[in-house]
Amino acid sequence: MIKIIINKTEQKFIKIEITGHAKTAEYGKDLVCAAITGITTGGLNAIDQIKPESCEFIINEGLVTITVINNSSDLQVILQTMYYQFLTIYQQYQEFISIKEVEK
């Protein structure tokens, strides 16, 4: 299962953690994992191009963590876009994805 944990404070994203695999198909052919990977990669690239130095990233096999270190409205739009894209995939594949929101 893919687990997405969204940490917010005062309705602002401060950390997004994505772990695991959907296991809906054999490795390399899993469309749910591919969708989450595409959203994540696009978001990381957008942050890197539009708001460099605004986040710390941890990227390992089966783990991506985005931690906000220099917040801005532009960064929040990127993170919110990722969030809504994750929700779209979650609505169709709830048995393979969990999304947990934590208010700090």
C-alpha cells in the first residue's frame, strides 16, 4: 500500500511523506504506483525550478519526503496541486492508497 502523510499547520503544508508500493501489478507495470510517482516527480521538479531552496527532500527506494524550510504562496500552490492530484488517484484506488492528514 502507498501511504501518504500530509502535515499541515494553520492550513499550510509543512511536510509530505510518501512511502510504499501499491502492488496492483508486477513491479514496473503498476499503474497506481506510476501515477503517484508521476505526481511526486512533477511536484519535485516544479519546486526545484520555481522555488529552489524552499524544501528539503529525502528520496529513497519507496520513500519521498518533502519538508518545507522556506514557505511561500507559490510553494503552497505547488504542494496543494500535488495534494489534489493524490486525492484524485485515491478516490479511484482506495484499497491501494491511504492518505492521512495531520494538523500540527
